[in-house]
Amino acid sequence: MSDTATKTAPAAEQGTERRLNMIEAINDALDVTMGRDDNIVIMGEDVGYFGGVFRCTAGLQEKYGKTRVFDTPISECGIIAAAVGMGAYGLRPVPEIQFADYIYPGLDQLISEAARLRYRSAAEYTAPITVRSPFGGGIFGGQTHSQSPEAIFAHVSGLKTVIPATPYDAKGLLISAIEDNDPVIFFEPKRIYNGPFSGYYDKPVEPWKRFDASVVPEGHYKIPLGKARYATEGDELTILAYGTMVHVVEAVCREKGVEADIVDLRTIVPVDIETIEESVKKTGRCLIVHEATRTAGFGAELSALVTERCFYHLEAPVERVTGFDTPYPHSLEWAYFPGPIRIGEALDKILAE
Amino acid sequence: MADRPQGGAAKAGDNRPKLSLHVPEPKFRPGDAVDFSHIEVPEAGAQPRPDETTDPKDMLDFAHGLIRVLGEDNRAHGPWDPKLDPETLRTMLGHMAMTRAFDERMFRGQRQGKTSFYMKCTGEEATSVSASMALAADDMVFPSYRQQGILIQRGYPMIEMINQIYSNKGDKLKGRQLPIMYSSKEHSFFTISGNLATQTPQAVGWAMASAIKGDSRIAATWVGEGSTAEGDFHSACLFATVYNAPVILNVVNNQWAISSFSGFAGAERSTFAARGLGYGIASLRVDGNDPLACYAAEQWAANRARANAGPTLIEFFSYRAEGHSTSDDPSGYRSAQERDEWPLGDPVMRLKNHLIEIGEWDEDRQEKMDLEAAEFVKKTTKEAEQNGILGHGLHHPFRTMFEDVFEELPWHLQEQADQAIRERETKFPEGLPNGGKGA
């Protein structure tokens, strides 16, 4: 077993029984880091007095003041650009983009500026920025509130991309992201803000507090970027997933009685290749699951990595389960979503080989 | 009014007059006789100078007029005269002359194959040198690609500029950037992007940070009139006004964006300074070839920013006397007469003539200064060439290609770095050229 991957939330073992949902865990991470470092500022649409449309920044303006937590114009380009300038000054900005679907006006500032400042200036200037943004579907958000654009950022040299799957991880990863000296895209799977998701949209949400991963210690702790986690362990196959899909595949495996290594990647750039290799070489089968569109999705990169590095250990072709290559539809959301049927079919296929 | 016919008979195209698209066209093309009499050039000294804390609503005229100090008589006029002492004026002239000498030599170096690319700022020296002199040395500047005058004014070692242009082993930026995309944190000079106008909202962010921290430093940014078309410029103006940021947004209107005249950025309809008015930003339109006016306007804006009175947008009305870059040939799209007919003259000549007029300078001293500048640039170029010129092997070591993508090298870049070194060993099995220097 690699020591790079964490099996369970240590806090649960320590018995510090404070249970938070993912929103509260993110808010706690922001609070803890702001309390330690005066250079951290938060800005974004509706993040100030109101505390964010998902409440992730609730109470922070009141606690830290209007010059450290403030609303911005509806201008993602301006938000990211101002953060780049603040980073050059020496601040550590944590801008929020209200929905990942709205991040595109800020792409030039992320791709051509934030991601390349360190390189082009030979480290004279850096962009220690964490861009937080809720992403993913499953909330009837239609094509403008449901997208998973992580592959776009994974393709850019100079950006790290982080996606938590539990409240415990969300806090530890966000603290790491904020304290990292490189720009980090921190995508928050909004479907699981309040509780993990089994993939059955017609079942009520089970709140996070019923799960151990919601035990979030007080104070400062970090989960290193680039280190995956075994969500479950098993010998039949390896499933690579992140965000919401970690919980969906967990539920499907439980239902079908499949014993899988479910590897929650947590960070897609840099990706934890050691854990991926370790698990696939053990199981000989690999299923990759993400909610984003299929073509040139991050699953394609994972599939290539697994094939290049574990080919002689594979007993079946690598399979991908993804969203379809269409915009995210509103009324047909659950036909689009890579749910239990699509995942189950892939499991049957890969295990039959 | 030309009403569109209504009712069941209405169909596409029956509007009278027919709708027509306006595609801007510059007044003069190659071979045309040039007449700039349509450009209004007010008398030097004619514009009043408002207090730096004036409400932008009370100074709308400044976005449409033209602040001028140096008159046809080579004397300084009016309330915008910054009343600089002769020594400061000579320093300003010296920086502008040095900038011009540097441009001449670097342009020639590119033609001689020593580097891939160069951009001159001929005719626009005052917009960087004089403006920069009005700032504190630690005010942060976010330049575009034609403000080499700022680095020269701030005393950045010229050999570093040339090393960067040659992408040689002395280049502090490790040969990663296109020539002239300098960076010097020590000189409060932000890394030049090469993507247009991205630096403008970043400058606002820097200024916001300075205000958050209760600092005394302000930010200034430069952008071409063509690049004001980018959304980033709008973001910059909006954030600057919303947060009352201590920032100066300098727009250098040099009339041309490669081959596209300023009409494609909206100049047929209004001035670039007037863009600031809609945001409630104090906006000044300035004779960009008048070094004293450039200084005075930048100083006014800096005072305003430092007084927490808000941002300023300055349009420097100037003319790009040379091509866009070494890759450009303006004889293909504009009349060669434009440069000679430009009604605002040349900034170096105007400052020189002013100093002569007030009895503080003469032709001999000018000649001597120009010669010394050319000699200094030549000598520094030779020194820089000891570090190599582009494409001659004296570059930074291979592994540096993979450094600074992130603070630490992740596994995938480490693997790719190993690959690059293997390729190099395959290419040079007998060992590296130049005795391995630079490899």
C-alpha cells in the first residue's frame, strides 16, 4: 500500500466529533487561513455581505472586514485579473467564480497570465491565487449551471486543479490550495455540498453528518495536493473518479457487490500516478468515471496514462464512463448524468473480460 | 426618420434607405498626399488645470481637448507647465535620446540576425520617459510592449535589456520570452505579457491591494489605443472606478495598431480619453509629443491617486513614427508623408528646442549627448554579445525549460525533462557543442 494515499479521515479516528457539510467545511478553511494570514482576501460576486449564493463565505466579511471580503462587478475577467495584480503585490487572493460555467470570460487571465507569470518572469512574479468555483450538475441547473470544465484547466501548463469529494478533504485541500504558491483551480462539486450522492436522484439527500467524512477537525490541517485517496479498497478492479462521481461509483459497487479500489484522485493536476499505478497493477482492470463530456475529457488522459504504464497488467481494456458530448440538458439531466445504469453496464463489461 | 414599412407587406430589405455597414477607412493610404488639418491643435497653455481632487463630472472637457505646454515658440505655457528645473529637463532629454539610440541599435541587431524581433517607440518616447519621471521610483508600472523608456528612466541596466533581447545565457528571464518582454521586480516593472491589455485590470488589482494595505505606492499601466478594444480594458476601468483604486490608466494613442488605424478602436466617434467619462473616471487628453505636458498630466494623476481621489485615464495623443515591429512594413498601408506632416512634431526635438530656447542647451551639447548615447549602447551591446546572441548555442541549460512552470517540479514535468536531456544526448553523442557551455 502506498503511503501517498490516505485511507480514511484521521479526524474520525481522533474522535473530534464536529460534523460539517462541505459548505461549512469550505467556510471553515477560509476562516482558518484568513485568521492566520492577513494577506488572504476573498472577492467575487455576492460573496461579501450576503456570504455567497451557496453560503461558502457566510460571516467572513463581518469577521474580517470589507477590504478583505468584498463583492465584485459581474466580470470574471476583472475578478481574475485583479487577483493576478493583487498576487503580484504580495496578497494571496481567493476569488470565487459563482459557477464554473461562468469562468470562461476569465480564461485568458487564467491561462495566459496567472498560469504563466512564474515562468515568463523566471519566478520574479507569481500568482498565489486559489480560484474557487462550484461545478458539476445534478441540481437541475441546465446548461449554464452544471458544467464540469476541469479538462480545460488540466490542459494548461502552470495550473493545478483540485476537486474534493468530502467535507474533510474539502477543508484540508482548500487550505493546501490557498497556501500553495501556484495558481490553483478549486472546483467544488455542488451536488454534494449538503450530502453525498448515490446516483439515484429520486432518493432524498442523506446529509453529510451521517458520514464519517463529515468529521472536520477545528483549526489548521492540510491534505497535500497531488495525493489521491482510496475511498474503498477491493481486488476486482480499480475505479478512478473525483468529486460527485466518487460517491456514485461507491453506491453502485455496493449495490452490485463489486469489490473495487475506488481511487478518489482529489487533484487532477498534478495527478497521483503512484497510487493509480499501484492500484491498477494490483487489480488488472480500470474504469474511469467522470461527469464531464467524454471527448478529450480528463478520462482520456487517465486512460492513456494507465495504458502506457500498466498495459501488461491489464486483463481488460480500460473503460470510460462519462457525460455525453452534448451541452448539459435541463429536462433530460438524468439521462445525461453518468448514473448507476451506465456505470453498472461498464462494470459488467470490464469484469466479464 | 426612415420608418420601416409595417404590416403584412413588410419584408426583409424593404427599408428605405437600405441599411448599410460602415467600415472605417483611414484618410491616407500609400502615395496619398497627407493633410492633417482636421486635427484640432489648441494653443499651448490654453487648457486650465483643475485641482487634482476635482469631481470627474466637472472636468468633462479635458477628455476632448488637448493639454499642451510647449508652444510653437519652444516655450512652456500655462497652468500645466510643471516648472521643472533645467537639470531635470536635461535628464529627461537624455533618457529620451538614450531610448532612441537604443531602439536604433536593437533594430539594426535584429536585421543583422542577432535576434528574432524588436519594437521601436520612436516618436512616443515622452509617453514613457516623461510620464515615468512623474511617478515615484517604487510606484508599480504595468507596461505594454513599447515602454522601454520606463526601464531606461528607472536605471535598469541596459545590458539586462539586451541579454533579454538576445535570449542569451545572461538573460534573467532564461530565454523564455519574446524579445522586449522585460520584467524587473527590483524596478517595480511588471512582467510584460505580450497578450494585449491583460495588464490593465492587473494594475487595478495591484492598486487595490496597495489600498487594502494602506500603502502609499500607486500603480500605472500603459496600453495602446488599439488594445482598448479588449474587454480587459473595460474591466480595468470598471474595477478602477468601483473601488476608487489608486491607479493611472495611460492610453498611448499612436494612431496605428499594426495596419489598423485608430478608427477600428472607435476613434472616428470619440476620443479615447472620453472612454473614462462613462465610468466617472477623471480623464485627460494630452499632447503625447509634448514631454512637459506628459509629465504634468501623469503628475496630476499621481497626486490624485495618492490623495485617495481616484483613478485617472490619460490619453497620450501621439504618432507611431516607425513600423509596429521589425516584422512590419508600414509602407504597405499608410502614407509615408504622415510622419513628416504629423502636427505635434517630435518629442525629442521639442524638448531639445525648449532647452535651447531658455538658454540651457545648444546644438553642440546635443550632438555630443547623442554621440555618447550611441557609443554607450554600442559598448553595452558588445558586452551583451559576450553572453551570446539568439540561436548560437549560448542559451540557458535545457533543464531550465521545465523550471518555474510550478514552484516544484511535478512528476510529469520531471519525466519530460529527462526526455529532453535524452534527446540532447542522442543529437550530440560526442558531447555538447561549445564545450558544453550553456547546455
